[in-house]
Amino acid sequence: MGNPLQLKSLNHISLVCGSVEKSIDFYVNVLGFIPIKRPTSLDINGAWLYNYGIGIHLLQSEDPESMPKNVHINPKDNHISFQCESIAEVESILKQMKINYVKNKVEENGINVDQIFFHDPDGWMIEICNCDNIPVVPLSEDSNVWSCSRFNSNIQNHQQQIQQMISMYNKSQLKFNR
């Protein structure tokens, strides 16, 4: 099987919004995303956000009134998930922000994963968890066992290497331009 499409990583998800402005506020002030520049050739109202190694592209609905209203929080529904340092801290902040949420716990062979589910302004489900407690175990026997945090630390190491290379390049350009 391998990687027939030569994929490197997940780049972004796109979400249709009733109000791009409300969604920007939510993703920036609740989840910590940062607005980034979009290509000026895009002829639709929207915004691009980035953090945690993933982009979120917000697209303004052409008919916001017809968008489905999802008020029931169902952990079995489609969602995007973010890992956190402290579920207790997340819960405390959501309470302060008066954001409704549902808690869930998954147990596997004595390992516990705590989950908190809530909606963005348009009803898209968000999960915050400590999922890196559970190792990622491939079904094929010839693959390595990973934890999400080990995988993410490899990404962080790679990003640090890129930053070091950029820094070295910039320093060399300064010397060259003198």
C-alpha cells in the first residue's frame, strides 16, 4: 500500500460559516488560531487561520439562513480534534467563556483518554482531548508503534530544523550583501 499519492501532511480543513467574523473570533480567541494572508485572487469572502501545524479556511456561506443548526452535542458526530496539556484547564476556560460542552472518557487496557466536545458558532464539532495517552498502533505487524506526542515531537524537531536553516540563510545573506 505505502503512500500511492505521495502525501506529506494534512494542510487545512475548510468550513462554511454563517458569519466569517464570528468564526474568526471563535477560532482566534477560543482555540488560539492566527489569521494569515489569503491569495488576493480568491473571489469568495473568507479567512485563513493557522496554528498547531494545520490551517483552517473559513468560507462565508452564500445563504447563511439555510445552514443547519446543530444544537445537540454528539461525540459520535463528525469533528476535528485537538490535543491539550490539561483537560481540567480546558474545562475551566470553557466554563468561564460560557461555552456548552460534553465530557467523555475512553478507556483501553487501563489507559484513559478524557475528551471534551463543543461546537463552533456554526455547529461544527470540536474535540479537545489528551488522546496522546493512547499509542498509535498500526494494524500491520511490520510497522512501528507511535504515540501522537512522539509523532508531533518529530514534526516540531523538523520545524525547528527549518527555522535554523532559515536563520542561517538570513545570516549568510547579510554577510553577502555587505
